Amino acid sequence: MSRSSAPSQRESSAPVGAGAMAYGNAIAQAGGNEIECLARQAEDAAVYVALYDSPAYDLKVPPLEVSRLSVHLTPAVATGALDGDRLVTYRAPRHSVYLTPAHAPSQWSKDRPSRHVNIYFKSAALDGEALAQGHLDEAAAACINAALVRVLPGIRDIADGLAAELRAPNPLSAEAVDCLARLMLVRVARAQLRLQKASSPITPVMLKRIQDYVRANLTGQILVGQLAAVAGMSVNRFADAYTTQTGQSPHQFVLTQRLELAASLLARTRMPLAEIAVACGFSSQQHLTNTMRAKAGTTPARYRSDASGQRLVAG
């Protein structure tokens, strides 16, 4: 484990260290001060944490190779935005957070002194199912940052614990900070999922209605416009909301349902392949074959052969 109180002394070979150094240089130019920084002693460290004091400032932060979660330790009135976005003034309470994705420059101004903690992290800080369910990327930033005016659940105690370890470090502080920072990222990722679900215009009842419509109409053509009409939304708004909420586009869902029906008919009936293709809404047997090969790595004939151990019923 390693720690340093000056950006110039920090190990910068790893991206998280280099990101912390770039931010530390920017805030130093604005008159701020890095109090302490801590990270695991590893070339591939995924998390780096630093504590800052700053006066009122105008701050421009260059794009960093890693993402950055900023946690306010004092109430702040801040005006800023990520690159290309409209400047917004926030009355950010203590313990509120702001996420800056990797490779996104930002600019900020504050009208009074403040203190904050930055958690610099690579995607490896969340792995496996956590990464799949709570990836803190550009889309997550838009959701999390819109909530800057309030404190996300489960953040206060972790933020205070991080600040305490950074203000008075001891031989075990770097380990504690790494664990607390990762827990903070998990809590923010969970909050992002809740915020995303709460803000989605597609309700569970509406989602079931859409899915039932698709399953009842697989024989024919199903357009996104038809599904949007079922939802009572514009095509673009529906497509974006559906993809965000379910993780797949409407077209992908329809295609998945067609393939699942085809697989069921192949395994359970003796229907000719051409008839199955038509029954599932494919334009031809070849269309079904090409799609099944591309999406499932097999063909209708091979799939039926592999399922031959099951009892077939007359189609």
C-alpha cells in the first residue's frame, strides 16, 4: 500500500494514479490543496482516493483515463458541467456525489471554500455481476448527476469513514480506504439502478402488455412503431426507454421471441422447417437458418436433431 501528500510524489504509472495526479495539478493551479491520497500498492490498482481542500475557484479538469466520483464533505453551491453540456448551478448538500466518466473533461466554479473526496477508479473496481448490473459509465453519470441536489442512500457513513482515514492515516488506512471506496461505488451503482427504474416511463404493466403483444403477433411483421403505439409513446422515446430499462432494443426482443418460438416448434413438432419459419415471422426458411446460426451458433436442422431425444408431437 502507498500514500503521498503531494501529487509529484505519487506513483503515476497506473492509470488511477495518473488520473489523480492530473486532477491534483489542476486543483493546485486553482489554489486548492491535496491533503492526503491513498491507494493499494499495485501497478494495476483499480481504485485511488484523495482528499482536497479548496478555496472559491474556477476549475477546468482535463479528460482523465479513469472515472472519478467526487463526494462533497461540505455543502457547496457549484456551477459546472461535463464537456459539451450546459452549465448548471447546483446547491449540493454535504455527502452528495458527482460522477465524471473517463475521457470527459469538466469545468467547475465555487463561490466559497470547500472540501471533497475523489475516488478515481477503473471498471475493474466492479467486476462480474456487479459490473454487469451497475456499470458506472456515461449513461449512469447522467442519472446520478441529476440527483446531485440530494444525498443518495447509504452514502453518509462511508463518506465520513473515508474522510477520517484520509485525515489521520495509519498503516492500515490504505486498506480501509480501498474497501470503503469500493463499497461507495457499489452503493452509487445500486442507487443509479433505482433512479433509472423510477425515472423510466415504461411501467411494469406496460412492459407486460408490450411483451404479450409481441408473443401474440410473432407470425407477422412487428415494427417498433407498433410497440410504441401499444405503450402510447413516440417511437424514439419508446425505443430509448425500452432499451434502457431492459438492456435490449425492441428489435432484439422481438428477434429473441421469434427464435425461442422456433426452437420450441423444432423440438416439439414435426412441422417442416419452411412452415416453422413462416409461423415465427421469418421471411423464409433461409432467413430462419441464417438468424439461428448467427444468434445461437446452430441451424434449425441441427437443433432439431440435437433435440431428437425429446418426444415429438404432430404439428
